[in-house]
Amino acid sequence: MDVGFVGLGTMGRGMVRQLLAAGHRVTVWNRSPEPVRELVAEGAEAADGPAGVWRCRAVVSMLADDAAVESVLLDEKALASAAAALHVNMATVSPALARRAAELHARHGVAYVAAPVLGRGEVAAAGNLAILAAGPADALDRAAPLFEAMGRRTWRLGDRPEIANTAKICANFVLVSAVEAVAEATALGEASGLAAEDLLSVLTGTVFPGPVYEGYGAMIAERRYEPAGFRLDLGFKDVGLALDTAAAARVPMPLAGVLRDALLEGVAHGRGGQDLAALGETSRRRAALPREDAGAPGEGGAPDPDPRT
Amino acid sequence: MDVGFVGLGTMGRGMVRQLLAAGHRVTVWNRSPEPVRELVAEGAEAADGPAGVWRCRAVVSMLADDAAVESVLLDEKALASAAAALHVNMATVSPALARRAAELHARHGVAYVAAPVLGRGEVAAAGNLAILAAGPADALDRAAPLFEAMGRRTWRLGDRPEIANTAKICANFVLVSAVEAVAEATALGEASGLAAEDLLSVLTGTVFPGPVYEGYGAMIAERRYEPAGFRLDLGFKDVGLALDTAAAARVPMPLAGVLRDALLEGVAHGRGGQDLAALGETSRRRAALPREDAGAPGEGGAPDPDPRT
Amino acid sequence: MDVGFVGLGTMGRGMVRQLLAAGHRVTVWNRSPEPVRELVAEGAEAADGPAGVWRCRAVVSMLADDAAVESVLLDEKALASAAAALHVNMATVSPALARRAAELHARHGVAYVAAPVLGRGEVAAAGNLAILAAGPADALDRAAPLFEAMGRRTWRLGDRPEIANTAKICANFVLVSAVEAVAEATALGEASGLAAEDLLSVLTGTVFPGPVYEGYGAMIAERRYEPAGFRLDLGFKDVGLALDTAAAARVPMPLAGVLRDALLEGVAHGRGGQDLAALGETSRRRAALPREDAGAPGEGGAPDPDPRT
Amino acid sequence: MDVGFVGLGTMGRGMVRQLLAAGHRVTVWNRSPEPVRELVAEGAEAADGPAGVWRCRAVVSMLADDAAVESVLLDEKALASAAAALHVNMATVSPALARRAAELHARHGVAYVAAPVLGRGEVAAAGNLAILAAGPADALDRAAPLFEAMGRRTWRLGDRPEIANTAKICANFVLVSAVEAVAEATALGEASGLAAEDLLSVLTGTVFPGPVYEGYGAMIAERRYEPAGFRLDLGFKDVGLALDTAAAARVPMPLAGVLRDALLEGVAHGRGGQDLAALGETSRRRAALPREDAGAPGEGGAPDPDPRT
């Protein structure tokens, strides 16, 4: 297919490579030019601006957040003269923005599909993303070959695009909840003399298999928060999206409120750029760990990786 | 081995059967006589009272809670005249009780091992329990053949018995957190028009494999809370144990506070005897679901399985 | 002084009357025309539009929220041609908006003063408002005669306008906290057999004098939520302002998170238009009150004023 | 009246002096002998033990907590041979203990009155306590002259003693909530550039008069936590009583959960012996205050009175 692609961050670059590998013709645009040059060397074509992208048959976008989507793509003039009949927005944005975008696109005869993904940079590079897609049925059909190139599995979640964004927000909320639970349990363990690696072995060896408990659990146990796979400040942003969506839907989410405070405490202490697993340090700070009188010997001497203090 | 066994609930009966199958000689006692008769018919011997059990070489106990253990087994006189040199307490009790019990046993020359388990009745019946064990190393060695008969894997967590209880409490806290997260996310989905089964499919098909998200998730999605695999009021008890342990260890656990309130609201609304998954109803009630104006069609007509209203 | 006034809601009308009574010449504008006619009959003059108001020496505004201020008053063209050298914004808006507004005004040589107030309609009508003012010192001096006409006391909170908005947000947060505390305590009392009026008498007769505990306390005790002095959904908005301000300032506020959930539950159950005191019903619903088995006799028969069920 | 008095802490001594001043004959007992000597010098008589106190016509007690009351006064043998027909327990104990005590006393023909108080040492010394009393009506009548001597006002809360304890617990819960709200608002102010004394002036000068906001507010604003009028760790105990009472009554109290965590964090950081106002430091720590980049100049140099770090 003749595809335009906007947003060449780590995720976007991996996705473009998979589209090229699957034989699609990809015209790319990005605010900064380096990633464009890089991908042109690998077979992509360069657009002279967002308008160039809208000349393709379909547009795929992977921008950072609501504000970026709004400024780059929700442009009445570009949409009015677009050749593209389909826009697949794969970023994690708010359901409210998705609703607004779908209306705007519809007025100009462009089908809007929301298709946020689960998976980090290396997953995108391997074409193994989990894709949560929603939009008009025929638009989803047309987007299917693109999804096949970029992901390992696609969920079709109906014809209202914002539902896909809601699903993504729910998944991230469940993820941050799991990490916070491990963080609190690990602090309780440390204060009581239960070694973090023992607790982790018990959890993952019994009823909590899978990458979340294993991956974040290991980082918490080792107090290793860099490099950041999922940045703590982006977790704060996502929990904020969950709370805003819940407010609009009138759904109290007390767990999300607790996550918000724990993440914000991490940001206040200079850990926003670290991995989400740095929630472990919020729990430890609140409990005044390490302690000289703690159960496990030697804890008092543990190095403190706090970037601020 | 010549083993005494106290506490023949669903869990206890399954465990005794596995001990018998492994060739151990088991003398049983229980407050109510029926389970004793049942197991005697299968090869166990009946003790005339707790004292009879203490005449065996080792005692295993699986009672309901701190109070039951205290009244049945923490008996100076029985301990003083015990032939048993080993007591393996497999119940979920507080670390504080474990500490007290270990001291009391030590004064009478009986080794005390804490070995709480993860797994429900059918897991016990199949000899597949996950066993979290702590106590003096030689006592753990002596208990090993018993663990082999009852479980699929044993974690040795050091020589302080209460550490095993702490690990069990941590695991249950992480479990209830996961169920509450799914409950809140499902309510957000329902209010927004995202079907519960779609959300569940996304979660378990991506980064949340395993029995917790799959099992409780399905019950929440189907609003099916009976029969109770893990009773909601026992979840309330366990979260209370976590909070008490955390208070003693001076570890704030805000997530546990939220779980406590959600569970207590379930108990107040008559759901204490239902499965933990009934947390889903607390989230729905707070959000005033189902709603006539909700996104997904037909929700307003869903039957309400609330036992109280 | 020659004053323009924008925003003639209940509060605004009372304030204009006080300005007139103090001898100021007041030119008014409002989106809907009735309040304008009403005040013209009492001595005010009518502006033909917001531009007419900017022709006065000073402008006072009392609009509903950030959005209204933004659309009516943050108008580059109007500011560029304004005769007014001073704008006193007395609405409860976000510190972020105040900061933006101050910059915009400064670019056009208009001094911006933030002066949100504490007090409801009848307090405004009596000229007894508490005024929290911040802005350039000379602008505060010039505004002083206006404040004197409208309020009983003015706090000068420095030269950064947004600080006055922060103070107002803090005060409302402390207020909602107090109401929620009384709501929860009253539910505990009711479930235990302690009459609400007895609890209220104890609180206000000992260390909690003042209008908050007395006023809201009485409404909670009597389960009387109408007419609304302070609407529950506006309380939700104000707690949201607190949380947004706190996020920007990186200050975790766990109490605010709890208030948010309790208010949102009230909104979900159709109580957004009732008084803030309807927080009492959220606490009662969670506790499944009234109960047939409750301590105090006769509670089961209490009428439920829930507008939804 | 011929009165026995048990428990001569700061509160108890002040109360005995007021009883003596009112002309009552008081026989005192205390675990440590110094306060006994002190009061004998002022006109009291010394009992040789708790039994000696039970020989008086009425017994008043003011012990520290449930455990002290249980061990000193809930003594079947002493009650069986008591001459006293009335016991007035003025300590802050749990409703559960009050219920148990009332039954035990009734079995031995002694009337049990619960009469916890509001007021600190200097208030007791001045005879100005607020007394919350419940018990059989005739017992309350008989106790009236004693209350008159010790307090400025008595609330009669019915014939179930535990209701008085519930009222006391509710009052303390509302108090701690108010202090936490001021603590969080003050941190938000500090991070935003609003001076703590300005915020306090606004609060107490508008709708929050009274000793709680004024007294604790000033301590928070000045970061002065000693001497402790109301110790933070006793606040933690009282919030725990509220949560336990609420669990038994099946009443979720999310605000109490937040208070619990904030107080426990204070205890973990070595502030248990400071005043409740040290909640201010929990809020500041979470927000990483003071900050070099904070709005108000000079904050970075504020001395940190943290006893631990």
C-alpha cells in the first residue's frame, strides 16, 4: 500500500521498517530531520511536510501525545485537500481527542481508526506489537495489512475509535497497579527481613507469571531503574489520562488516585526520567528504608541510587 | 513418618490424603468429628484429642486463623508433654503469632516451622500446593518429605518462621491488588462502552497471562461470584493482616488501604461469602452502573446479582 | 470610580449593588440580558458588549470558570484598545490561567489583579466577602476602594496574581475535607447507634466551632441537601483544580484524591446539583445504610432522598 | 462523694485536684507511687492497691489504653467483692472494650459508665473538660456531681456506654482530618510560593475559626512540633481505633486510611513523639520540599527539624 507515516520516534522507526519489509511504499515525515534521512536510506521516501503525507492513500501516525496530534494532524485545511481516505492513529491519546478527531475526519471524508499499541521499542522493531484497533469496519479491513506488518495480533474493538484508546488506558492502569503492588510488598518485605529476590521468586513462581511481575519485579528487587523501558513520568501521564477519562465517565477509581500520588512523589524526587519501577523508591522513602534496626542484616549499607539526594 | 494432623477443612483433608498416599502414617484430629470419620475410612487414625496428636513424631496443622491456632495449639501443658519434636503450621496466620509460637515451642524443645501455602482446595487435593517455608534449617530438612507429599514446590525462606507468613501475606496483597485493578478498569470500560470480555481478552492476551487475571477476570466480566474460590471476607481478613504487619514494621501501604475499603464495602453489601471477584460490584455501585445512558446498548437490562438489594 | 463589571450571576449582582451603594459608577455587561436590565433599573449603565466595559477606568469580572474567562476577557484586540488600566478578576480560576492572563495584560499595559472571594450569594449581597487579592502593589492600592465596597476584609498576598488563586483553592480543599470527615464520622455513628445530631453537638460544642462544621454538619445530620449553597459538582471542579495545581507543583495530596472519588460518586448517583453536604450519602451508600440490624432503632424506615434510585 | 480514682497521669492528677476542690473524698491508686504521694500531700488518701479503690462508693479511672484497663480493672475477683456500685471509665478506649466491660460489671452489680473527655492536661487542671458520657440513666445521674467538678460541659449520649467511646473516636478522627488537610494545603502553598502564615491567616480569618485550625495550623506554619500537645503516635493509635470500630460496623472510611498512612510515615521517620502537627513534614517530604527552585525566595535555606535525618 502507498502509506504516509508521521512520527519517527523509537516506536515509529521500528514500525516503518516493518512496513517497508512487508513491501509497502512508505512516505515519512518528522519534526526533526535525522530519522527521515535514516529511513530514506533504508527505502522510505521523504515528504516535504505533513501535507505531503496526506497525499498517500493511507496515513499512519505515532506522535507523543494529545498536543502533538492536535498541532500536527488535526488541520482542517490539510484534511480538506487530503487524497488519503484513511488515517490510523496509533498513539496513546485520550478518548476525548479520538472522538473529536473522528468527527473532524468524517466531515472531510477521511476514515479515522484508533490503533494504540502495547509493546516497547524492541517489540515494535520486531513487528510484534499488540494492536488495539477500533473504527469503521471497512476502514479496519483496509488497515489490516498494515497491522499485519507491524503487530503479532490485532484486537478489533468495534466501530467507535475512542474505545481502543480506552482499552489502552485500562491496560496501562492495570500495569501500573501491578508495579505499585510489588513496590509496596517489597518494602514490607525489606522492613520485615524478607529478601526482595525471595518475594519475587515466590510471586513469579506461583500465580504471577508474565513479563510485568518478572520484569518490573526484578528491577524493584535490584533497585535498578535505568535505562527506562517505560518512563515514570509517562506512567504519571497515563494514570492522569485514566483519571480524566474516568471523571468524564463518572467512574471513581481509588486505586488510580493512589498510583497518581506515588508517581507524583517520584517525579518530585527527580525520578521522572527513570523507569516506572522507581515506584519502589517511593515506598522505601515513606517507610524510611533502609533502617539501621531492620530485620535483614546489612541493609543499612545499601547504596541509594536517588538521583536527587 | 508418624504424623499428627490438626484441622480437617477442605484444604486439610486434601493434604492428609496426599500424606497417606505418600505412605506416611497420619493421626488426625478435628473439632467436628465428620472429617475424622471420613479420613479414618481412608486409612488415617483418629486421635482422642489434640494431646493425641502431640504424641506423634511431627505435627502438621492447618487451622483457620490466629484465634484457632491460639486456642487449639498454643497450649503450654500439651507442649510440655509432647513427644513431637516438630510442628509445621501451614495456616495463614500473622507474623506476630508466628513469632510468639516459635518462642513458646522453643521453650519446650519443639521446633516450629511456618509453611503457609498458595493454592485452593483442588490444588491441595492434587498435591500441587506452593509451600512457603521458614524455620530452623534442620527442622526444614525433617519436614521436606511432608512438603514433597503435599506440594509441587517449596520455597525455603530462612530460619525465622514469621518470614514465611510475611511472604504469604505479601502474595495475597498482590493478588487482591490485581483483582481490584481489573474491577476498576472493567467499570471504566463498561461506562465507556468497552465490553468486559474485550478488555479481558486484551489484558490476558498481552502482558497479563496467568490464573489471576484469567480466572478472576472472567468472573468479573461475567459477574459470576459463586461458588467462591477465595471468599471476599477472607480477602478482607488477609488485607487486614497486611496492614497490621505493615503497621508493626512501620511501612505505609496506601494500596492496601484502598483494598480494605473496597472489600469492606462488599462485606457491608452482603457479599462477604461471595468470591473476591465481587470487588467488581463495588466498582460498579460507586459508578452507578448499569446506566440507562451508558455507551454499550442493553446494559441497563443486565440482571443484578446483588444478594442484598 | 468609573468601573466596568462583567459577569452578573448571583455573586456578581450582589457585588455590583455594593459598588453602586458606595458611590461608584458601574457599567455592566452579561451574556444574558436580564441581569443587565435589573441593574440598570438600580442605577448601573449598560455596555453594548465586553468592549464597552473596557472603556471604563477599571474592569471587575466575576465569571464562572477558566473557559468563560478565556472566551470573554482574554481577547488581545480588546486589551490592545482598552482604556482601562486595571482588571480585577474575582472568579475562582486556575493559577495557570492567572499566570497566562497576567502576562497577556502586561503586554498591553493593563495591570492584572486576582481577587477570588470566600462567601456565598447572601454574603456578597451584604458586602461581607472575604477577598484574597494579589497583584502589583500599586494595582492593589487602586483596587482597594472597590474591595472596601464589596468585602469585609481583604488579604494582600503579594505581587503574583496566581498566589491568590492558589490560596482560594487551598481554602476550598480544606473545606471539602472537613465536610467529608463529618460525612464519614456520621456514617460510622449511624452504623454504631450514635445519633447524628449528638455527634454534631459534640463536634461544634467542643473544638469545631464555625460555619463549616455547623452548617454542613446540620445538613448531613438532617440529610437535607437542597437548596444547594455550594453545589457538589462545583466542589468536584474545585478539588480538580487543587489536584491539577498540585500536579504542576509536584505536591502529592492523597486527601484530595479521596475527596475526588467521593464527589465523583455523588455526581454518578445524580447528586451533582445538590449541596456538597450530599457527601453524607456517599458514605451511607458505601456502608449500606440504613440497615435493618443497625444499632439505633427505627433507622431502617428513614426516607431515602436519593434523587436517582 | 467517697470516690476511688485509678490512673494518675497528667490528666488524672488534674481531675483528682478538681474533685478534691469540689469537696469529694478521693482515694487514689497508681502503678508508680510518686503521683500518689503528691496527691496525698494535697488531701487525697492512698489505697494499698486497686482493691482499696473498689471499697469506695464510686470508682473513676483514667488509664492509658485498652490493655491498661484490661489488666488493672477488668478483674472478676475485685468486681465480685466491690463495695462500689459505680465505675466511671474516662479513658479513650475501644467501643468493643466498653461493651465487654459493661457486661462484666453488670454481672457483678456494678454500673458501668463510659465518659471519655476532650481536652488536654491544662484543660483537665482547670476543670474545663468536655465530657462525653453514656451508661444507665441513674448511673449518669449519680456521676453528675463528679462530672460537674471535672468538666465544663457534659453530653449525655444514651444508655449504651460504647456510644460515648464511639463519639470520642469520631471527634479525634475529625480532628486528625483537619490537621492533615492543613498539612497538605500548606505544602501546596509552599511549593507554589504562598507563605504558610498567609494561608493560615486566610483560613482562620474566614470560615475556620477555633483552636484546631489556629493551634495546629500555627505549629505547621512554623514547623514547630515540640512540645507535643497531642502526640503523633497517639493520633496513629486513635485513627487505628476508628478503623477497627469502622470494620466492626462495616463502614468504609477512606479518609481514615489516608490519615493512617500519613501518620505511620511520620512514625517511621522518627516523629512519633512529636506533635500531630508533624504531619506537615510528611507532606513536605513527599513533595521533596524545600526546593531550590521553589517559588518563594529563601525557602531552600529553612532549617529542617527532622529528628532522624
